[in-house]
Amino acid sequence: MDFSAYKNQIDFAYTTLLMLWGGSLVGIGIITVPYIFQFFDSTTEAAKLTSQIFRRQDILIRVIAVCMLFLFYFKSKLDYSYQYGEWVTYVVILHFFIIYKIISRWLWKMREKIETFDTPTGDDPLRKKFNRWHKVARVLYVGQIAGVVLLLYLHAFGL
């Protein structure tokens, strides 16, 4: 079947999904979370709230990722030169997301053992381990943002 008649609809759906994915990453990770930590007096309470927000975002990103897989099937039927670059970038972003989710689960388990984040880290090895893994998780989160921006760039300019 020739999908070239649906190229505009496929492009619109693809761009919309990328904007939702990137917008949620930027809106939550760069704007909302820092504000929450400034607003709350307790770091522990802020961490609990942001964890709940990230869990909701996780559901959104999973739905977007599955929808994009379907769109990649339809896009593969169209003739354009940059589809392999898009596919590779998408797979890298998915790996960032999956590894980020694995680390987030570890952090959640460590968070349950750490009673409070309102006191300084001190010599607590669990807090030091938490801080190291939290930095890795942040790098993966920023990697997702960079990957989505790259996908938008590839899609917009057709490189």
C-alpha cells in the first residue's frame, strides 16, 4: 500500500508526539522540579512529590514511545533519506529512557531506606551512593531531551 498520500498526517502525528515527549521532559524536569524543590521547605516532601510526577510522566512517555513505533512503520513506507538516522536516534533515546527507569527504581528503593533528605549527607554511604546514581539519572534525562531535540531537528530539516 502506498502511504505517500498520508505523508502530511504521518508528519503531523510524528511531530506532535515528539513535541509532547520533549515538552514533558523540559516542562517537568527543567521547570517544574526545580520550582518544587525551591517551594517546599522539606527536601524529603519535595522528593516524594517529584517522584509521583515522574511516575505519571513515565506512563505518558511509554504511550508516546509505542505510538512512535507504529509511526516509524508507516514512515518506513515513505521515501526519504534520513529515516535510518531517525531510527538510530529513537533507539538511543529509548535506551536512555529504559536505563533511566532502571536507575530510578534503584533510587526509589534507596529512598525508602533513607529516612530523610533534610539533613546533610555526612558520612552516610547510602546517601553518597544515592547522590552518585542520581547524577547518572540526571545525565540520562538530559540525554533524552537532547535526543528528542535531535529527532525534531532531523524531522524538520530532513537531514
